[in-house]
Amino acid sequence: MNKQSPASQQTIAWRTKQEIKELKPTPGQCPR
């Protein structure tokens, strides 16, 4: 697990950010 490059870690952080964004309902946008 420690063999992943820093770029991979950045992608994971970005993905987590996107997931948090999706969890929060945005005005004018339906979650599903």
C-alpha cells in the first residue's frame, strides 16, 4: 500500500472531495 506514488494519493484525496460534494445536495441538482 506504501508503493503507491504521490500522484495516486492526490487522486484519492480528489475522489474523496468529489464524494463529499455528492453527499451534500446542491441547489438545483438532484442527487439521483
